Amino acid sequence: LDMGPRTSETLQTRVYNYLQENGPATDIQIQVGLGMDGSTERPRRIELFNQGRIVDHGVHRQLNGRNATVWAVA
């Protein structure tokens, strides 16, 4: 019985598509833009990074006094 793509793959695609459509963004921007919890978004973003599909844009934005990495489609 084919149940379709696994949930993580679907969520990963949502994160990738968000970056593709909206340009470079921080984890917080991705989470807000997708209405996705950080504990759901971050692992998907890490998977995309490890696959080489997204990269550190080389820019860091200040969020709550901390530097936040900006992610972009590779």
C-alpha cells in the first residue's frame, strides 16, 4: 500500500520551496512564514543543508541580540 511521501520529506519540501520563493531567510523567518514550529523546521533545514540543497548565505542577522544564519537555495 503506497502511503505517499513520508512526512519529513513533505516538510523538507515546504522549507526548500519557502527559500526558493522568498529568498534567503533565517530559521525564524522560515518558521513564521510556514507557520511551523522550530523543532519541526530546524531538522528539515539541517537535512537540506547536509544534502547540499541549501547553503549558509554568508550573512548573519541580529535576532534577540544573537547572530542568526541566513539560509539560501544552493
